[in-house]
Amino acid sequence: MKRALPAIWLVVLLTIPLWLQDQYILHVLITTGIFIIAAMSLNLLLGYTGQLSLGHVAFFGIGAYASAPACSSACSSPA
């Protein structure tokens, strides 16, 4: 059972876009997942090793600024 539980969670998480109809909730879940991954990596560096890494902030910012122009030309407006 201990080995099956992570596999079940993985299947549930990977199929969320298929059965979730509300795009806003899906967007909130994706954003929450991104922040959870960032917080876990910072906890690994700052909490366990005590090292300060500004590379996480740089990659997060570069990704945000790179996705804005890409989405402005390809994505439709929310209204």
C-alpha cells in the first residue's frame, strides 16, 4: 500500500485538467504548484544546508518576464 499511494496521487494530479472544468481553479492549482516547488527548493537550500541562493529568484524572474511577451502575442485576453 505504501508504494501504491504515490502512484495514485500522481495519477490524480496528472488527470486534473481532464475532469476539472473551471479554468480559474485550474490556473490557481498550477500557480500553487509552482510556488510549492519553489518553496521546497528554497527550504532544501536554506533550511538544510544554510546556503543562500539567489539563482532561484533569478530563474523565477526570468521565467516570469519571458512568459509575459510570449503570452501577450499568443494568448487571448481573459475578457
